[in-house]
Amino acid sequence: MLVVQVNEGENIERALKRYKNKFNRTKVVRELRNRKEYVKPTVANRKMKMKAAYINQKFREED
């Protein structure tokens, strides 16, 4: 459970912003989206390889 201490005199919007940042760092929403539908392992591996090749290509273009 996420807990955000609200300091005395602190704006509620600031506390909500800290809560949202803490929640995003837990990656709960991303995990839920990934589990929404089943992805076969071969498809996941192919996607990871394509992403690695794209990043590698971008890195080589910089040099």
C-alpha cells in the first residue's frame, strides 16, 4: 500500500503529485496492460529482438 505523508502547510496538489509519481514507479498499470492479453513467447522474443535492433541502429547512426 502506498503511503504519502502530507506535511503541515503542504498543498494537497503537491501531495497528489508525489503519490502519482510513486504509483508510476511501481509500474502497476504497465503490468496490468501487459497481462490484458496473452502474448506467445515467440512473439515476445521477436518483439524484443526488433526493439534491440532498432536501438542498436539508432546508436550507430549517432556515431
